[in-house]
Amino acid sequence: MIPIQLTVFFMVIYVVESLTIIMQSGLIVAVLGREWVQVKRLSPVDVILTSLGICRFCLQWASMLYNFCSYFNPNYVFWYYSITWDFLNPLPFWLTSLLAVVYCVKVSSFTHPTFLWLRWRILRLVPWLLLASLLISCVTLISSAIRNHMKIQIISMEHFLRNNTMVERLKMLLKKFALSQPVVVLVIPFLLFLASTILLMTSLSQHLEQMQHHNTDHSNSSVNAHSTALRSLAIFLIFFTSYFLTILISILSILYDKRSWFWVWEAVIYAIVSVQSTSLMLSSPTLKKVLKVRCWGLEAA
């Protein structure tokens, strides 16, 4: 058990982090939405970022509602918040993996026929891949509904059955089901993200080695650009992997007492999400341009 003062402190930290993520996501959607209204089109990368911003905005509100309700009333099944959370939670993983795949296919210099085929078609496939991500999240609603129905049945059976053998068996079945379903749903997009990012970093490293043999001013600027891109990819890879592992540990509850350390763990998770959202904002040239203009405006004021 941790002191109540620390619990309150980390609860406040969690709320501040959640509001920061909501503001970041709202900024992404507002800036790219205004760009779409003005120009009447968005690049596929910006479409994915807009979808990610909308998803993260809704997910963070759902997270706050679900966490506070389930923490202060753990014996009640908040099925409407739970289903919303289960629907939205896999989406950032699928959208981030899709973003990594698009960057990998468009930027990498591999000449394998598969890469060449994807390079010509990936941009036209983005709307369909976004729809597929949404459909996959919809499928998770079925398992979420089953899990919440089982919880309600267990709670009602505990009040009416004297023989607890059936209840204990249902609890074990529910525990196995509740652990396996989210792990499978999150592991697949994470592995896709991991493979795409590693391939892209490998391609950039090979290209960087080739350019370092030239000493012209143009090659020096290209080397600096590639080095910056590699550092950014490495940082993003570290934070997204950290986010995946913290979510996985949170689901499995294997390293901490879930009740005592709940708000500490939530603060850790969403600190990582906040940094990850910042790196995503900096990956879009449109968002970077707007942020630079705002910063210069603040300095001039």
C-alpha cells in the first residue's frame, strides 16, 4: 500500500497528463482539419494523423471516465465505458502501425518487388486500411460484450448461489478470456509497427553510409537530414515500445498491486503517451509549420 497523499498526487498528475493529451490531439485535428478546408485535400500521412488525433481525443476522455468510475466503484460493471474503451484502445496501435508502414514503403530504398509494388499503391490503399482498422476495433466489441456479460452473470450468481464452484470456474474462464483477447489485439499491430520501423531505420542507415563517402555540401546536408531522421525514429521506437509494454503489464497486472499502484501506473503510461503525441506532431510538416509560426508569434509578443 502507498500513502493516500501519494495516491492523490499521482491522480492529479494523471489528470494533468490526460488534459495535455486531449489538447495535443485537439490541436492535431484542428490544424489538419483547417488545412483540409483550405486546400480541399490532405496527404495520406496527414489523414492518418487526423484519424489518430480524433481517436486519441476520444480515447483519453473514455480513459478518464472509465478509470475514475472503476476505481471508486470496483464492484460495479460500467459496461458502456468498458465497451467504449475496448473499441478505442486498439485503434491507436493500428493507426500508428499504419503510419509506420506508409513511411517505410515511401521512404525506404529497398528494391524488392514487394516494396516496389506497395510503393505504387500504398497511398491509394490508405483509406481502405483506415477502414480495416476501424472494422478490427468493431470486432473487439463482440468480445468486450461477452466479457461484460460474464462479469454481470458472476456478480448475480455470487448473490444467489450457495455453491461457489461454478462461480470460481466462471471467474477463471473470465480471467483467461480477459487476458488473451487484448494481448492478441495489441501484439499484432505492434509487431507490424516494429518490423516497419526497423526496416526503415535499416534503409536509412545504409543510405547514410553511402552518402558519407561523398564530401560535397549537398551530401553533408543530406547526411544531417538522415541522421536527424534516424534519431527521431529511434526516439519514437523507444517511446512506442515503452507504451506497448506498460499497457501490456497493466492488462496482465503482473508487476504491481493493481489497486495500490493504479494511479502511479496510469501516470507513467500517459506520460509516455504525451511524449509520443508530441513526436507525432513534429512528424507532420504542416503541424511543424504551424507550431513554428505560433512560437515566433509568442516571441514577438
